Amino acid sequence: MRRSVLLALPACAALVALPALPAAAVVDTQTWTSASHQWWTSGTWSTGEAPENGDIVIFPSTAYPRSDVNYAVSLAGLQFTGDHLLGSASGGTITLTGSGGEALSVAGDPDPAEVTINVDLATTGTQSWHVAAGNTLTVPTWVTVATDGELVLDVDGTMNVSGNINGQVTGLVSKTGSGTVIRTGGSGGAIGGGGLDVREGEFLLDEVSLGTAFQTTGGTLSGDGVVDSITATSGVIAPSDAAADPIGILVGAHGVALNGGSYVASIDGDTLTSDYLTGGNGVLSGAGTTLELEVLSTPAIGDSFEIVGVQFGSIDAAFRLLAPAGDTLDEGDEFVSGGGLWSISYADVVTVTYLGLPPVTPEEDDELAETGVDDTLFAGLAAGAVLLTVGGLALALRRRHV
């Protein structure tokens, strides 16, 4: 830069000393090469020294599949291309400072990786943690999110979380990617911006008890347990896990607001059970969420199922769900969903009652099919009759003029 400035000056101009520019921060890339778990031992890293603040560390599939960090360190990135267990010895902690997807990534090469990080983590600024399709990341420890930033869980594979993700009231957390985050345990901190934002893929709650609010803006919030509150503006809310437990209860302890997207409730006619979404001690409100019934087994006509309500809270008088066809469902309205005809009631709790198979409006093609006459054959015969009629008229006219 200094050279280009000097070349631009006329030869007669006086040279003015330019201030020295600050040196760019040097980021070293350290690759784990150890045959043991000792992070701090010389020779276990590609540089011959343990990682320092600002480094990017890589754990490949060719090295020992476990390491234990024994000090507090700030890293620009953690990258896993092979199976690995990252543990803690003597109180080791890691603060991730990288931006974008370089802060943490799990992308096995050549095979998908299974990674467990059993070290407390903290973030700075806004960053993304990426788990590639087919890969698995497990985090059983505490994650402290920067109060002025956002942690994006960009998961195309699977991420298991059982520790505390704490936004410290104002820090943001979101879920993107086509994969699934599976949340277990009872620790969950306050997250800013309306709660943990499920934008894409699935966020599955597995019998949780969290002080975390959730919102769906494009993805699916599923499973069962108790969270702080739930807000839907898009996406899907689906209590239970279809694979493990098809019927579940999902509680937004301080309220549920259904303002968009879909609420998918499973119905089991054999056991007379159904999914249940409750606003807990808060308010159940909203008027823009579509109700979709997933019928696991057909109930008897007249069987009723409670699908939405509150425990000790209240239901807004204006609360309404939408039929799959898009119409607002008022008290007593009938609608078709899950292959059946249902009615809905908002008295005390939201209840749906099975009315049998939906009415069928025969189409013209269906009526023809019932007679056994092929409609294409009928069309052909009609066309032939027209030709014969026209031919007969032409012959008659010809004879008349002879």
C-alpha cells in the first residue's frame, strides 16, 4: 500500500512519512496428530506445540479419537473430520471466536463422524456451528451464548444437546439446516428475540423441562416436555415423536400463541388418546394456525379428543384454528382432515369429535365409471353418430336434386 502511494506522488513532491499499519492477526492451524489423549504433550500437534488463543484446530480421522484440554483457551475454530471425544481435564474450557461456519464444524472425511464435546463452550459475536448430513454432534455440557450475538445451529445431520444453552436473556439462538436437533435434560437458559428460533429442519424435545422459550418460523418443533413458552408464526408444531412415541404432551408453561403455520395433532382411535398442546399457566391465543389431524387408527363415530388447552391459564375468546382448506373454524364447525370428517369445540379446551368418513360429491367421470361405460368410448360413439347423421342428410339432399 505504501509503495503504491509513493508511485502516485509527483517526483518533486515532498515525501511524508506514513504511519505504520497494525499487523494482521496470525491464525495458526493446528492438526491433532497424537497417539494418546494428552492435549498438552509436545508432539501431539502438527506444529509441535499445544494450541494457543486464536488458533484453528482440526481433529482428523487418522489420529487418536480422544483429547482432553486442560486450560482455558479461545479458538477461532474447531473442525472435526473424524470420530472424536473432546473432554476436559483440570477445568479446561473453550471460547469460540470464529465467525460464520468456521467456528465449529463436524464433517467426516471420508466417512461421517460422531463427535462428543464434553467441554464447557462459550461464543463471541455471531457464529454458526455446522453438522454435515450423516454426521452427529453431541454436546452434554454448558454453552454460554454472547449477549450481543447469535448462535446458529446449522444442522443437516444430527445434534444431541443435554446441557444448558444459555442466551443470558439477550443472546439469540436459531436452528437452521435440514437435520434434527434432539434436546434432552432439564437445563435451559433464557434466550432473546422471542426464544429459540426453529427456522428449518426439526427441533425435537425429548421429555425436557426447560426455562427456554421457543418459536417456529419455518421449521418443526416436535416432541414432549415443558418449555417456557411457544410461539408459531410459520412452520410446524407437532407434539410427540412419530418414531419413538406417537402421542405426546407439549407444554408452553407461560403461554402458547398460534399465529401461523400448522399444528399437527396425532389421533389414536384404538387407545382414545391424542397429542395435546397446552399453554400451561399462561394464555392460549392466536387465530392463524392450520389444524392438521394425523389419524393413527380410526376412532368410532362420536369419539372426542382434547388437542389444545391450558392448565391453570386462560384461553383468549378470539382464539381460533384454521381448517386445512383455510377456513376459520368457529364453535361447532365441521372440517375434513386425516381422511375423516370432524367437528370442533372451544368450550373449556379445544376438542375435536369424529363424525365418520367425509361426504363424497360424485364427479361426472365417477358416475360414468359406475355404469361400466368408458367415457372415451362414449365420446367415440357420439362422434360416429354425428358423422352418420351428416352423411345421411347429404345423401338425402343429393337424391332430391337428381
